[in-house]
Amino acid sequence: MSASIRLLFRNRLAAAGTLILFVVVLLTLLTPLLPLQDPDITATADRFKKPFTEGHLLGTDHLGRDLLSRLLHGTRLSLAVGIAAALIAATIGTAIGIVAGYFGGRLDNVIMRGVDMLMAFPYILLALAIVAALGPGLMNALLAVAIVNIPFFARNIRGVTVSLASREFIDAARLSGLGHTRIILTELLPNVLPVIVIAISTTVGWMILETAGLSFLGLGSQPPQADLGSMLGEARAAIISHPHTSMVPGMMIFLIVMSINLIGDGVRDALDPRLRSGALTRPRAITLINRDGELPPATDDLLAIQKLHTQFHVEKRVYRAVDDVSLSVNAGECLGIIGESGSGKSVTALSVMGLVASPPGIICGGAVRFQGNDLLDTKYKALRQLRGDRVAYIFQDPLATLHPLYRVGRQLVEAIQSHHKVSHAQAHARAIQLLKDVRLPNPESRVDSYPHELSGGMRQRIGIAMALANDPDVIIADEPTTALDVTVQAQILSLLNDLRRERGLAIIFITHDFGVVAQLCDRVAVMYAGRIIEQGPTASVLETPSHPYSKQLIGCVPMLGAGQRTLQAIPGLPPVLDNLPGGCAFAPRCKKAQNSCHAVEVTLNGDGQRAVRCLYPEVAV
């Protein structure tokens, strides 16, 4: 709850709206206790007195009634009516939307066609028709406003329910024997509740306006009862000669509606799970850099990651996602990075070109050098030119990275023209040639296809073609074969290997699979809890792993034709990165751990070829 409130008030406009509405609501609650005149007593001798007249802070109206007293009583009534109408509309609309979305079929069609018929009428005309049928009065106006807003809630909630009704947790609830009512109340309703809250917070203001509009026309509040709309209606005859009589209720309506709408935006942000986790919907264009101390000296490597530290700061917690990582790769070489999920592989790769979302990500130390130049010290304009041109990425799920509304050829052309001034015809011809290079069948026709029209393997080839579009020097492939079947995976690996040898590419390949590492990589680095715990030539590490984690990780891989053997499993779970244990992070799960493993900071030691971060390695290096 406190986290949601902090997120709400981080939006300054929402905080301002909350403050305004709080003051208004407080004044309306205190209205019976304040020394105010009776809002309904007329005094024709005091009619149309100006604001700040003695005894009448905001003046009087055409019947000599005190405007301040009528304003506070009218605001109290308008707020109550608006909130009540919103709750009624939300309750009925939510019930209709959930039932229609959950059961679907003919019931859904019948209900939603009825809702569509209601939405076919303009809101205000439908409200006028309802009030005309029921008769003038504030309660009838409340019912009319609630009824005309039911379709809004029904359609929104129905859309969310349809997407949830086919989810696995609903199927699991059905299989467990829960009835429809239990599923709706315990499974669906909690998941649509944030949408309901957001919808209410953004429509209360409109309902107050609609109620005020009906009262303005004489169909809502009836004399002498005051609400904001009726005050405006009574003041319209004197709007030129005595404008203060209409400005007072008009300003109050403006403040209430504006503050509620601002709060609605803040509530939407506060209920967004991405913001709740500390990640903003609009991160910085480049990762925030906050480095202390001296930088490591430059090397002759094409790409060198030197003592890199990347952290995520979420409220008071600090997650050390990458901790003192050093790697290097040269032209024509493939470096594999392997480890469990959450070990820091992807964050290391994203840190190279400043792509870690900030906030909450911060690069706190180290350097990333490309051809000797520190990328972390490069201005954004220059870094943006390097992204996709000299250093390119291949991501795990091409369907998520390719734009669903653009043809793949257009996206390839955009990738080329973003870095090179070439004509559209030249870029289009280059796109077709790239599709041929990645061995995509019928490239001339496939260039005009949308991503959803291609198979997973084809989309991944498009992703590789996009990475190759500008002849980069380095390609960082973040688990590009994980979502593919074994046959297509072998084709993609063979393609990457051939392209590496033909073009002299340097590849950093991130994966979970030691089989992929053995097939493609010259060297391998094993990561655990944000650190490199072993690295060396691929054959050497796979045949004689030195770190107990590497040995157990390899032991978890099933091997065909190797005879009967026990398939190993690593006990326990990886540590939480904001609360790493002292000493070796793997010690709580290691069978060889001793007291010194928990007490001493373990460094990465070894010769020029191999290195290991362990006090008691399986094999000395």
C-alpha cells in the first residue's frame, strides 16, 4: 500500500490533484460545522452583492443567497452524486462485462449487442430521455448518469476478462473443481480490479459534469436545493452583468474535474506492475553512468569488458546484477557466456551499448572498450550511431522485437538508412541480398511479408539479417535459439558459424545450452550471481571443468549414447542479488564448501588461457 502511495505522489500532477481534491473534500465535510448562512434563505435586498462584501465572502446570487454557503453545500451534493453514480455504473458494468467475457458464446453476443445499442445513443441524449421518463430530480439524474456509463465499464471489463478467461490459471481453477461463481469472484475479479479502479478514477469527473449538465437544464437538482449545475443554471441570466455568480460554481467544477482526472492518471501509474517494480515506462535513452575510481587501461582487443559493475536500484534495495565482470573478444572469434537464469548474462550484454533500462539500472564501475574507445564515456549521439552499425544485437524472441505492423523488408530498409545515406531502391536491394545471405527461401517475396506470416526460424533469420545489415564488427546474440526446435536451432548455429568465418565477425553468444557452446564458441565464460566463476577455451572447460558449479552444470545435461548415468541436479536456488552471501556466492549450494569459502572474498585466478573463482577447484588451473 505504501509503495502504491509513493508511486502516486511521484507523479507531481497527480500529487497536486490529490492536494486540491483533499482540500475540497475537507471543506465539504466541515460544511455543517462552519459558521455559514443558510444556503436557501433569500434576501432580495442583498441580491447580486460582489465578492468580499462584508458578511458575504463570495457575494450573493439573484435572490440574495450567500454564494459561499451554497457553493459548499452544492459541492458536497455534486461530489456525492458523482461518486455514487460511478460506483453504481462500475458495479453493474463490471458484472455485465465479467459474465459476458467469461461465458462467451451466445450469451456474450446477446449481452454485448445490448450494450452496443446503448452506446449507439449520444450519452447526454440518452440521459435526457431517461430523466424525461422518470421525471426531474436529483436521484433520477443520478440514475440516468449511472445508466449511460454502464456500457463504458462493461466493454472495458469484458475485454480484460476475455483475455484472462483463456489463461492457464483459469483452466487450473476449473480442473480443481471450482464453480463458475468461485472462479469469477476469486480468480477473475482480483485481476480486473485494477482496471475497475482506474476506470472509476477517470470517470467520476465526467459523471459530475454530466450531473451538473442535467441540473443546468433544470432536470437535476430542484429549487431551492443547490448543486453546482443548478447554481450555473440560475446564474446564466446574469452572466454578463454579474459574472461572479457563474464563475464561482464554474471554477469549483473545473477544480474538481481537473483534480480527479490528474488523480486518475496517478492511480493508473501506481497500479502498473512495471512501475511497482521500479522500472519506468519511459526509460532513459542510455543507461545512467555513475562510476568512481580509476578506469582500467585500454587493451588491443576489438571489444573488451573491463571490471564492469551494473546495479539495479529499486527503492532502498540494490541488486548487483553484474559484479566485476571482465571479458574480451576479437575479430573472427566467438565467446560463449553461459549460466542459470538471473546470473547476469543478458545485463552484461545490454551494458555494452548502454541499453540497460534506467531507472532502475546504473553502471557503477568499469569500462567497455570498442577498438580502444570507452563506450561508457561516449556521447549519446555517437553511441546511437554505433548501435546496430558497429555493434549489433540478436535477441531471443524476434516476434517481440520485429514490429508487427511493418513488413520485414521495410524494417530492414530502416535499419540500413538509419546509419547510411542510401536511396530506398539501394536499401531494398540490400535487404533482399541480406535475406539471401541468411538463406531465407524466396527472399524476393518474403521481403514483403509481415512477421506473423513467417515461422519462428524465418523470423530469427530476419533478426540475424537485421543485425548484419550494416556489416558490424561485433554481434551480441542473446539466446537466439532458445525458442526454436532442435532442427531449426542447428540451422541457425550453422548459419552464424559460416557468417562468422566469412565476414570475420566477433560474436558474443549467450545461452543456457552447453551443446550450443561446444558447437559454436571458441571460448566460454561461466557466470553465477553476477560474476564470472570460470572461463577458458571451450574444449578445455567442457572436458575438465574446474569450478564445482561448472562441473555440476555440465552434469545436468543429458547425453545420448553415453550409457547409464545419474542425471545430476544442483540443490538449492541462486542467491538473491540484493543479499549476496559473504565469500563465494555458490558456497551454500556447493558440496565441497568449507568454512573459508564463506569467510574469504574469492578472486578470479589462473593463467592466460584459463581462470577460475574457487578456493578448492576440481582441477588446478
